Amino acid sequence: MIVAEQKPLNEIKSMLKGYNKVLAVGCGTCVAVCFAGGKQEVGLLSASLRMSTDLDGEAVNVDEAIVQRQCEKEYNAPLEAELEQYDAILSLGCGVGVQSLAQQFPGKRILPALNTKFMGYPAEHGVWEDRCQGCGNCVLHLTGGVCPVSRCPKSLFNGPCGGSQDGICEVNQEAECAWHVICENQLKLGLFDEMMEVQPAKDWSSARDGGHRRIVREDVRIPDEEKA
Amino acid sequence: MSTDEKVLNADDETFVPEVVAFCCRHCAYSAADLAGGGRMSYSPSIKIVELPCTGRANSLEILHALEKGADGVAVAGCLPGTCHYIRGNTQAKHRVTHVKELLKTIGLEEERTRMINISAAMGAQFVAEFTDFVETVKALGPSPLSGETGNTRTGS
């Protein structure tokens, strides 16, 4: 899932300067699961903003709303009727959710309350780890189910860098060396010999380096003449 | 008690704070009963909300109580390791800690919320713990939040 975390309250307050009536809009999908932008977090942030701005003597009226999936316009559509009464929308969606609202409601100020971090794995309750950078060309079949792009700080493709010690990454002492885990997994799978094959330099054009990405699936597209 | 009354009382040095106490029915709520049965008196400031377990008290409810003008909010659960639902009191403690962090960023004193651990047999300790908390809140003075957005208590 997409993992995000809330921006510091003061940063959000700075963004809201000059706005008196704000609608905080959460998302009931990824950011709800990672406790960043679900109903509870919308409530906590909205209450915090109301209280803090009240104490500052510049009270901002913050109302609350949540949509099931902020990245899809069909779910956001019911918001439109009430948006007129608000000076700004504070989105607790991921970056996609914020942009969806901005695209769907042009002319309305949409502000991000979260920092979107990565596509992550919930390692334990309250702990999320980066697992995918969306590089566009998956190599997990070659690397024992461990992603060297997201889990190796250097995104190496042909073994560890030499800086790791006892299976711990030299860049982050709290992280396992991705290549240490890859080698162990390949050994368990009886596929260690595959590691001898040198991987060519990765073509990063399938990742964000290739520019703005887009997928078009004609088989599921609705023809123009059938669109409402 | 209205906001104005509270402020007025503070000026008169007879400020009676409003303290919400989220009490687990297995321990603190029963301890309050025991204190009452034993004719022990405790502050009338305390407004008890009975919960099936303090694990039911979430951060939002604590924050909302403070937003609506409570001067203090206590969460009172079982002694460590004795929760009837295994770790409800531990979760509550984490949440109170979380709310304290939120209060710091909001600009309200973190001492306005507190986790209390107590057993059903500790009537006297219930009185002692809550007397101490009420005294702490009294020392802080009335909450500057009126409970109505845009209506800060000025001069308090």
C-alpha cells in the first residue's frame, strides 16, 4: 500500500494562513490503513488545528469529511455540492489523492496535509518499510523476492557493495543489507548459482527517469461514444 | 458549569476544574464505587465516564474532551499486567502519551491529561490519585479553550 505520514502541525497551520473555513478530507484506503489519513486521523488533525488556531487567537473553522478512495473522481464527486462554503480543502490523501482533488475541483485551493513516503510493507503494527519504488521493470524473480531498488540504498543489481557488516546495511544501521537477504533467500531456494549471472546496467527509462508515466489499457477502456 | 463561571471562579480563587475521567469498569470505576461505599470524599470536579476497558478510550475522545473545554482528562485503567483484555491499559497508556505529544504541538499543557493505573480494591488510592490530578489541573488554571471554535477565553 501507499504509506504516508502527517506533516508537522505548524507546517499545516502555515499553509492555512488566511483561510477561515477549511474542509479536511481523508481517504479510506491506503492512508487509512497506515493511520495517516483515515477517519481517526482526520478527526485528530482537525481538532488539533481548531484548538491550536483558537489558542493563537486566529481560529480556523475546520470541518471533516472522508471519501473511500480519494484518487478516484467518482468517490470525490459527492464533495462538490458542499465545497463552495470552504476557502480551502486540506487533503489527508496521498499525493495522488491531493492531485485528484486539484484536478477535479479547479479553482479550489487544495492543500496537502501528508507527506507520501513509499509503497510499503507493514513490518509490524506501527512500523512500515519501503518495499517498492515503482521502477516499472520488476526483477524480484532474480533476487529471491527482495527488491534491490527499494531496499538497497544504492539500488545495486550485482551483489552487496562491500560496506555491509554482519548482514546490516552501512547506510542505515537499522536495516538489513538487502543483498545479504537476497543471497540467503537464493540459497534457501537452491538458486544461488543464478547469482553468478551478471545483470546488465538497469534501464531506468521505465522508472520515473523516463518522464511522466502513463498506462493505457484499450481492453478495459470505455469508448468515447459510450462515456456519459 | 459554564466557561464564564469557571473563569469567574478562577478570579475568586475558587476555581473548580472540570475533569473527565475515562474509567475502566473492572478497576477504576469499581475503585470509585469502593471509595464512595467507604464514605471517602473526592473532588466533585471529576466526571466519570465508564468504559468496558481503557483500551476503548481512543486519542480522539481524549482530545475532543479537551477541545470542548474540559480542564483535564484522565484515563484510569487496571494495574500493569492485569488488564482483563490483556493489553487494553497498555494501549491506553500509549494513546495518552500520543495525546500529550499532540497537546505540546497544539500549545496546551500536556499535564492536562494523565494515565492512572489502579485496581478495583484501591478505593483510597483512587481518591489520592485523582486528588493529585485535580490539584495539578487547578494549578494550571482554566483551560484557555472554551469548547467553541473561534471563542477563546481571553484573559484567563
